[in-house]
Amino acid sequence: MEIPYSRWYPAIYKRRSRRQFDASRPLPDDLLKSLRTFCSDFRPFTSARAELVTESPDKVFKGVVGSYGKIKDAPAFIAFIGDMGDEHVQEKVGYTGEGVVLEATALGLATCWVGGFFRPEVVASLIEIAQNERVLAVTPVGYVREFKTFFERLMAGIVRAQHRHPLAKLTTGLKESQWPGWVKVSLEAARLAPSAINRQPWGFHVEPDSITVFVRTTGPEFSISKRLDCGIAMLHIEAGALSCGIKGEWEFLAPPQVARFRVK
């Protein structure tokens, strides 16, 4: 399916990670059906998929996320699953999963990427998993109250959720003054991509007709692949480009590079 950029590009600026949900507002059946259908239909890569699970994810979370009550009262969750036989599975799951997250945001729902503090074996017991597949991340999904709880404000402070690196720190190649308009829009969208503890591991090499995503940082993985984070940024780049009327295609690359988006 084609990326519904007219819905997703605004959702990039609206999306915020939320961890505590409104137990008094169950998800309507028609909305669940729509989200389940979307998860099934949005398969840009055969090795990555998403599956909606319509039960409380309380037993799925562990550690800081679970025991401190940071994720609470979600009526459902979405599992992001990858075929580990694909060397580019992490970035493909990140790209696919963020498409689902932006669709949920466009539907008025809240989400929160969780990659390191969940029990993949519990998730695998609730869905069908092929022999070579692995659950790489999940997100709770549901409605939230208008105002953030104390715990959500605390977590936002811990991960510096409002702090984003300037593009000058993230980019190489063509000087910013020479960027085509679509590049500026795409990279501003990529800056807003969520990542584990807001580590922002991505870098972008800019050429007149392409943006190459690469892993910029070294250091701890926190049990989450930095290439998965880069895959999330890839989806933001493409949605931004499409909002400018620019179509392109991705070429996957060897580490430390991730992929190149080239204008068609």
C-alpha cells in the first residue's frame, strides 16, 4: 500500500509517547477492526510485520517500564515482528512499526515504543510466531487522559524527550544552504523520530537527490538495535518527502550505513 502521507506527516508532529492510559475508555470495535486490518495490509517488507493483540499488555512489560507502573491500563498492544533471516530486519521492523504508530496517532490513539523492557516470550505466546521470527518491539495502544500523569512527566524528564539535536550535528554532505526544500522538510521530520531513551543514533548524508541514513553514535545498545531506531527515522523521511510531492525508493546498505532514499 502507498504511504498515506497526508495523514502521517501531520501525525509526526502530533505523536508523543504516552505510558498511562484511560481505563474508562475502551477501544470501539470498529476502530479495532480498522487498526487490525491496517496491520495486516501494511507490509512494505516481507520480513517485517505488525500484529494487534486486543488484551491488556500488563504481563508483557518488565523492569523499569513494568514494575514502576510507567505503562498502565492500556486496553491493547501491537507487536512488531521480524524474520531474523533478513540482515536488514531491524530497520525494516522500525520502518513498518512506525507506520503503524503514525496510523494509530492519526486515529486519535496514543502509543509508546517499547524495545528493551518487555517479555518477548509472553508476546509470542499470544500470537502465532514462525520459527525464524522474533518479537523485536511492542507498543501499548489506547486513549489517554488530556494531561500527563506525574510518572509520565518524570519519564519525559529522564529521557529528555523535548531535547533534539540540531540538524547541523546530524548531517554530512551537502551544505544546508544548498539543500532542496524536500530535504529540509524530510530531515526536520526525521529529527522528531522516537528512539530508545531518546538517544537519536541516526546521521544523515545529504546529496542533491538522496538522503543516506547511517548509525552515527557508538555505545550501549540498551537491548535495542540502533538500526531499528534508524528505520523509524526512515519512515519519517519518506513521509516528509511525499508531503513535498517527492517520491523515492530505499536502497539498504551495509553497516554502519543503513539505507539510502533516492529520488525517482
